[in-house]
Amino acid sequence: MKEKVFVTFILVLLLSNLSCMLVDRFFSPQKIPRQETTSPEPITPATATDTPIPPPSETPTITPTATRDFQATLAYRETNIAKTATSVVIQKTQSAKPMAELVEDIYNEGYIASTEGTFTKLDDFTEAWAKLDWYQYWYQGDEKYANFVLSFSAKMQSASDKANWHHAGCGLVFRHVDNDNHMFLIIAQNGIMSLRKRVKDLVYIVRDSKKYSEQIPVEKVYVTMIVDGMSVYIFADGTKVLEAREPLLGSTLREGRLAFSVMSGTNKGYGTRCSMTNIWLWELK
């Protein structure tokens, strides 16, 4: 009997001890373990490998073709340029020859003091103007001319068969200082040319020509004008029709721009049309 009691007592103690351990395990606070960190291992840079450079691929051999010698080419081009320049000079000389002969003739006749000058071929001119008894003009560049010889072929038309023929036709403006001060010539279709001056916006007749054509209205005429110093000479188809001396050409109108003009004899349609061709200018020195 005593032995059973002793065994039972031992079992109770063992069970009690086991119960305490379980309670302590599940209900006692737990310490959170500290995370251990490890320093990263150093990265060793990759070392360059000795990669062999591939040998160049075999390329075909280029056989040079024969080329013209550079100096010879240059000489050839210079020769062509020289030939072209010579051709231009010859053409210009041929064009200037008739004008040079004309200048020589008027020099021999005493109209000018020298034949020295510069030749210029001006572009053809065609304009129309429709405002009765008014003239309109178009500058021929910005150059200012003093003494010169000018020749050209003029053709004139009118939109009316009853125009004011004395105020209808081609014209020239020269020694142009400004709109209020210049000289101008009317090549009228009534067969008479009129040389006039505009001074401080007032117009004066310097001189009218003798009749240069019996046909009215005049449709065409070849004109040569000489301006030298204070003298002006006008030729129609080779015949002198006007000669004048104007003191202002030696003072306030010593030089000026050149312009071609149209004098309108009617308001009808296009008015008066003027065409000039073969325009040659010899600027005297």
C-alpha cells in the first residue's frame, strides 16, 4: 500500500513540473532575436580581356584611271574664258561701231568738242499713258549724265484718231535734278518737236523744232539728240530740226538723270503708246 502511494506521488510531481514548463514556454514574453547583418563582399571589377583585333578584310585593288593634268585643265579653262571675253568685246565693239561713226561725224561737223566717251546700249522701252496733256516718265537708271549723244528709233500710237497731236508722242527727260527741275523733249505726232524746261514746277518752252514730218499723226521717226554744255541739237531721220542754247544747262541743270517719257494726247483707252528700240547712248567726257 505504501509503495502505490509513493509512486502516485512521484507521478503527480512529474506532471506538475511538466505543466509549469509548458505554461512558461507559451505565456512568458519572448525576446526578438537581433538580425545579424553582414557586410557585402567587395565587388571585384572585371578585368579587360585581351580580345584579338580581327585582321582587315581583303579589299580589291583600285586601278587609277588616267586624268587630265590639273595645270593643263586650268590653262584650258583660262583660254576659254579669254575667248569668251574677247567675243563679248568684239560684239560690243561691233554694236558700238555705228554709234562711234555717228559721234565721229557730228564731231567733224563741230557739234561736239571731243569724241572721247563711253558707249552704252540701253534696253528697249515701251509704255502707254492716258491722261490728256500730261507727260509721264520712267528713269533709265540712277546715273547722272551731263553731256551725251543719244539715238533711237521711235514708234508712236494713239487710242484716238482725234488726239491732241501736239501733245501726243514719245519724249525724253534729261538733266533731271528732281520732279520740279529738269529738261524734257516732246516728240509730238503733229510733226513738231518741242524742247521745254521745268523750273521750280513751272514749264517754259525753250524752242520748237521745224516740221520733221508732213504725215499727221507721225507714227515713227529716228531721233538723235546731242547735249553738250549748254547746247542741245535734235536730228530727225538724219536732218537737224532743232538747235538751242539754254543758260540753265550751265548752272542749276548741269547734270541729272535720264528718263524716257510718254506725252498723252487723249484720255481714251490706253491713251498714247511709245516704243523705243536701238537705243544707243554715248556719254561724252
